Amino acid sequence: MAGRPWNYRHDDLALRGELYEPVGTPNGRAVLVVHEADGIGQNVRSRCELLASLGYVAAAADMHGGGQVLAAEDIPAALDRFRSDPALVRGRVGAALEALFETTGFRPSAVAAIGYCFGGFAVLELARDGAAVAAIVSFHGILTSAAPAAAGSVRAPILAATGALDPLVPPRDVAAFEEEMRAADADWHLLTHGRAYHSFTNIGVDGLDDPRMRYDPVADAMSWAAATAFLEARLR
């Protein structure tokens, strides 16, 4: 299954995502899927295909512009820019969400946003910004923010799946996230995989020879099962 080009804009930047139509009977719901640090790749495409097979419209967002996939040497600067500018990342992912509403015509109660690694961080920023969606799911995303959620600002229920051995999300960041969510009076859930590292859902990371990242098939399966159950319970 292949997605078709999906063009939209954030301010003056042309963005090129991918749209996956439901396979079989549509369920009248849609999921925005936000990519890892480099750009839309096989992990996000496979998740969109899985969602489409369940009847969802799945849309892979483009966070860098033009559908580009960043070279390894360009990733740190791009991440630093997004991490230091909450308004930028919230506006960029928010533009994808608005485009998905326009494309599908669905109401907010039928739409969710999920993300992987950088994308997991991005969708949590969307939640902190008060996005009107039915659910937010973060897979091994950075859990802290330069602009933590204000009390009452988080409207979407959140599920965050993280690895206890992820060096990019140390225990102090997990504790800070928990405290932030409590202070914001959010509807939140945290799924911690005790033996998982960063990028535990991405089978391709083992080829990167990065000791911080490791595919974990059990954590992958468990987090996906939890996420799809969460979507089924929340989307209407």
C-alpha cells in the first residue's frame, strides 16, 4: 500500500506529507502520524498502512518542508530549533492537523495524533497547546518541554509509551512529565517498558549502531496494542 502526496502549508513553508485511505470499510476516523527526526520513513509509513488496514484515514505529517528527509548531520540543528521554540513545533504540527480536518471533513472527536521519537515530542507539544482532538499518543518521544502545560490547557487524553532504559528520556524527565500532567489536570496515561531503549518501535534503528537506540519487539507490540485500544476507546 502506498500513500498519495498530501500538500499543505505552514505560513510560507510548503509541506508535503502522505495520505493513506482506508482499506476495506472506512471507520469514519482519522489519525495524524508524525515522523522521527529525519523525516517520513518506513516506520511511519508502516504505521499508516496498519491504521489504514483498520479503517482509518492515516496522514503522515511533514515537519521539515517539501517532504524532505534530513541528512544525519543536519538533524541536531533541526531538533535544537524545534526544542527551543515551542511555538514553531506547535504551529507546524498544528498546520498538519488543520489540513487533516480540511481534507477529511471529520469533527475533532473522530481525529487523533500519534508520533514517534521527535514526532512523539511534537504531538505532546500539540496537546500542551490545547489541540481539540480525541487522543494523543507518543511513542518514545521526549517528554519535557520548554513551555510546560498550563493548568487546564490540555484538552486531549494522552498516552505516552517510553522505555525505562532510554537515555534520552531519563527518570528525572519522566518524573517531570508526570508532575506536569498532574498540575495541568490532564487525562494522561504512561506506559513504561522496563527493558526498552529509545526508538523501541523502529526495526531499522539496529542498523544505525547507536547504543542509545534498540528495537524491542515486545515493547513494540505492547505499545501498539495499547495505542490502538486507546484510539478505539477515545475516537467517536
